[in-house]
Amino acid sequence: QIQLVESGGGLVQAGDSLGLSCAASGRTDNTYAMAWFRPAPGEGRAFVGAVSWTGSNIRYGNSVLGRFTISRGNAKDTMYLQMNNLKPEDSAIYYCAAARAMSSRWYGLSANEYPYWGQGTQVTVSS
């Protein structure tokens, strides 16, 4: 089991920046990928971005490409999401997810590929 705890959410204005963190604990001795998701109408939990175990493979959702940056700590047990130029439509609960990976370069793009989830952190962007 992997436990995930998100932090860093809050209320900001449009155009501001905000950083989120996700700390993993438990059985983190195996290779695992991590990702961020947020609810979206008609999509359930929409893909925001993901990072492989090594941290070298990263993918972003189209709506955040060029504005959000994902990184992984050197110890691999923390993932970060730097959000710049935030828009009101970025307002959501952001969920951290993790999945064991057969490859150190793998990450998943859909929520159903991730069995471990955090409780979420609220991000609100005012116009």
C-alpha cells in the first residue's frame, strides 16, 4: 500500500502561481509512477500530468501544457506541481495518484491506471 498526502492548495487570483506537493509513504520501496488529476465535467478525473519513477519522463494534459510543471524529489517519494498563470477554470480539487510501474520510465494517462489516491487539495482561482 502507498499512502499519499497532498498539500499546498489555496485561493489565488487569475494569473497567480501556486505550488502543490504530494508526499508518498508506506510501501514506496518499489518503482512507481505518480500523477495529478482533477475533476472535469464529463470526464470524471481528468489528467493533469504524470511523471515516471526516474522523473525524466513527464506528460501534461493539453489544458495545462506550458503553464504547469511537474517534478519529483530526489528521494522519489515527493511529487510537485508548479502552477503558473492560473485561470479560473483551473479551480478544482487536485488529486495525487500513484501506481506501481514495471518500467522506471512508465506513467499512465488515465485515472483507472492508478490504484492509490490522496484525499485531494482544493485550488480556487478567482477572476
